Amino acid sequence: MPFTNKSLKIAVIIAISIIAIGYGLISSKTLIKGPEIEITEPKNGETLNKSLIPITGVAKNISFITLNDRQIYVDNNGNFKETLLLSYGYNIISIKAYDRFKRKIEKRLELVYQ
């Protein structure tokens, strides 16, 4: 059974539709996933011997981020670096991020300063 002009047009329309839907799903994956935070330094549970430490990490899919409820900023790649003064003993640091749909993620960093 040979292809006719009508069946060829239908096949092309179906192929383009499948490609468009697939691209839309792949592109919307970051919107569906929500905000993400990865703290690269220091490691959770670490014992430190200096009080002034850098907190570094990467945040993705965010519109707002805080460190201990104080707004911080990220660069174009989502990297952040803030310096924090630890109290002697046990410290809990909270990093919260929100996306544009107000979904929230929170990471807690527990450190000991001796």
C-alpha cells in the first residue's frame, strides 16, 4: 500500500507532535522538580577549630535563598559563598530556598566549634 499525500502529511504531523511533547516534558523537568540545595563546604557534622568559616554550595531552580533566615545571593551558575561566625560548641545552620511557585527546601548543617 503506497503512501499518499494525505497519509504522509498525517505522519509528519504526528512526528512533529511527538517531538514537541517530548521537548516540553524534558524542558519542564526543572520546574516540576522544585528547588535544590547542595552544601559543598563544610560537611555536616564536622568539628572545626576556627570560628569564622565559609559556607559554600550550589542552589538550583530557586528564586530566593536564606542562610539562618538572612537573604543571601547566588551567581549565574547558582553558586553561593557566605562567611559565618560560629559560636563555641554546637551550631545549627539553616539554609532555605524557595522557587517561584513558593515551594521550599531546607538543609540543616550541624557543626561543632572547639
